[in-house]
Amino acid sequence: MNIKINGETKDLGDLDSQTPLLWVLRDELNLVGTKYGCGISQCGACTILVDNVAVKSCSYPVASVGNAEVTTIEGLAGLNGELNAVQKAWVDLDVAQCGYCQSGQVMAAEALLRENPNPSDEEIDQAMATNICRCGTYVRIREAIKTAATQLATEAGGDAR
């Protein structure tokens, strides 16, 4: 079985096709930025992108990936290590406190901005409602998403709200 992840194809050998993608990432591919939280798709700590859609990897069988492109937190930065707009906004606005949920939060925000590059506060809140932050940094999360949207619009030559 092969998986296309962060721009590379990886051979998973004869791994059980029902293995949750989270454990494939962490245990087989040593991509440990994606975190285990609840194991039942309720907290969002394990959020990754499958063809640009936010997916909870703790309950997503690796076989469900098929030929899709998987992106993890490790795959967002540029080849030279430069943070992407969402990651940069997260750092600039000091979003994280404990940080445990933040890779999932960043990935959910990335999925939102790929689908809706100029979300309203309500759209942000709705899209991010599937990701829990025990530290309660929701106000900073919303501001970071708006900052990233503005940065992306500027880079594209457009205007954000």
C-alpha cells in the first residue's frame, strides 16, 4: 500500500488497511506533529487534510485515503522551512498556550482558508467548532485566521474584509 503525503509517495508495505491514519502518520512515517487527543473524532487534535478537506485522522482508515493527497502540519511550511500564512499568523499572534491542539487547529484553519479565503467571524467559528482548545484561545485563533486571510489576499493581489 502506498500513500501520497506532503508531496511524496510513501510505501506502507502490507500494513492493515483499517489502521487509523493517525497511527500510520505517527508510528510508521514518524510524522508526530499530528496529535492523539480523544480517539473518537471529537477534539480535533488529529486534524489533517485529505485533498484539502479537514479530516480527523484518529478514526480515518488509511485505506480511505486511496489516491488522495494527505497534508500534515509538517507539509505546510515551504521547502526552505518558511512558515505558511496560517502558521506565521499563529506565531505572530501567540495563539498557542499549551500547544497540544494547535497542529489540529492550524490544519482546520488551513482547510477553511483553502475553501473560503475570506471567511466572516461566524464562518470561522462554525468551521473551527470541531476543534477543541482546552486553554480557550478561540479569540486569538479567530484573529490568526483573519490575519492569515489578509496576508493571503495581499499575496494574491486582492483585498480581504
